[in-house]
Amino acid sequence: MNKRTFLTILGYLSIVVSFFLLFTMYIPFFFLFFFFGLVSLALSDILKGQKEILEYIHSQYNPPVELSPEEKQRLKDKVVTGFQ
């Protein structure tokens, strides 16, 4: 389980628990769990945004390169024999 999934599950679970606490009249704990859930969901969205931004930057500055067969063979030879 990655961080984003964990934070999303934790956020929704905290919000559900907070509404249970609201109905049982534990008002201070309601606010505590509710805001904790909101912060967890916000952090999971931030992580999602970071991943999308990094993928976009990678696609812009590192476009896929098609190598000629000679270049592919030369790179394979370097890997097999070492950089000489």
C-alpha cells in the first residue's frame, strides 16, 4: 500500500469516526477527528499532484527516443563488455 492510498483511507475513516463522535456528543473529539481527516485527504491529493507534475515534467524533457539498430547494438556491447 502506498502513502497516497494509506492517507486516503485514513482520511475517510477519520471523517466517519468523527461523525460517530458527533452523534455521541463528543464534540471536541468530533472536531479533532474531522480536521485530521481533512488534512489526511489534502495530503493524499498533494501526493497525487506531485506525481502528476513529475510525470508531466518527465514527459516534456525526456521524450521517448528511438535508437537506430547500430546504436542499440553499441549500447548492448558497452553493457556486456563494460565501458572501455
